[in-house]
Amino acid sequence: MHALNLAVPNGKESIDAELLDAHAHVWNHIYKFMIPMFLKCAVQLSIPDIIKNHGKPMSLSELTGVLHISKAKSHCLQRLMSLLVDSKFFVQVEEGYWLTPSSNLLLKDSSYVTPLLLLVLDPIMMKSFESVSEWFADDHATAFETAHGVKLWEKAKTDSRLSELMFNEGMERHGRFESCVVLKDCENLFFGVESLVDVGGAKGTIAKAVADAFPQMKCIVLDLPHVVAGLEGSANLTYVGGNMFEAIPTAHAVLIKVYT
């Protein structure tokens, strides 16, 4: 095997160190997909919750036992945990593995991060990323349409699992987080408002919080019919099924969440 020599501005031909750095850079990005996939695996196995419920750092053998993983695969679990430790999702001490601020966000029912992770890394969504090169060559508006032939919202209507991830899990938990921020930092904006419509409000998590905080205000949640179907309101909270691009219920204030 011959060393690869490349011309450089200063006239030196040998740049072996630079070439090694380039190889390392490319290889690092080739295998970087493993981190989110291993993180998804840890969440699906409930590893953050298992360690939290253990109450103290958990050894590999203890974790293997709780997960009912065969001894033949215990070294694979060790590799998974080592990568997640290196990525600062867990910390390894003498007694075993423990949580970090990042893995605390991945505990069940603690935040919207876990549903978001599972949604983004779901095979349906990942197929969109695999179709980007095809998307550049076709006339579809999004890579999702290239991959699945329909828009995301249309797919969610017919795919109950995707709908669950998007509306029941992700948006609802995200809404709980947003409602805390809105009522804490923007409470003064609601004083004097007699009615409010939450456009694209999913199950109405934010609207519920506002309705509870301001009983005199009439709150309306507008979302697609299949999203709000079967949901029950309250004295000052109602659900309306519809398309926000066609009509929005009349109210003194409109709440629209914009993600950029």
C-alpha cells in the first residue's frame, strides 16, 4: 500500500496527518447515526426509568438482569451504554450507571422529549430523510410526500401509530410544557380577553390550562376532526373539528404556535 500524497498550498506534498483527520471526520459522520438509534433503544427498553427507580447507580449485571438480557448479549449492552455515556446521556461511576440532566428528560411522562425522539426516529419519518435525493429530482413539496405519496397530515389520518405519536403523545406533552411557560411569562396577555381559539391545539392541553386559569374566558380548540373526535370540553372549553385553512371560529384572540 502506498501513502496518498496530495498537493497543498505551501508546496508540501505529504499531508498524511491531514488525510487521517479527513478520514476520521468522514467516518465519524458515517457512524454518528448510531447515537440517536442507541438512544431510541435505551428509551424503548426504559433504561432511564429502570435506573431512576433503582435509586442509585446500577451495575451492568443488575441492568442486564432487570432487562432479562442473555449473558451472550451482555457485552452488547455494555457497548450501548458506553456510547451513551460518551455522549453524556448517562454517567458511569464505580458502582455503575446513573442519570444525567439529559437522561432525566427521557423519563416516562417527564416531558415531551421522549415522544419527539420516538416520532423523529420512527421508520415512517426516517424514510423521508432517505428520500431527500429523490425529492430534489421530483415535484413534491416535501420529502415526506416523495417517500409516502401523501402529505404528513393525510398519512396521520390513516396510520393510528403515527397519529398517536404526533397528537396523543408528542403534542400533548409539548403542550404541557408550553402551557407552563405561557402562563408564567405571558399571563398578562390574557387579562381582559373574553374568548380564545387555540388553532391546531390537538387535545387542547394549552387551552385547558388557560381555561382553568381564566374561568371567565371562553376557550375553543380547533383541530382536524379525527384529532378532536370524542373529546369532551367543560363549562368554558369546547372542541371544534375543522381545517384552519378553511375557517377559524370567531374569538377575541387567536393562539397559533409557530415552530421555526
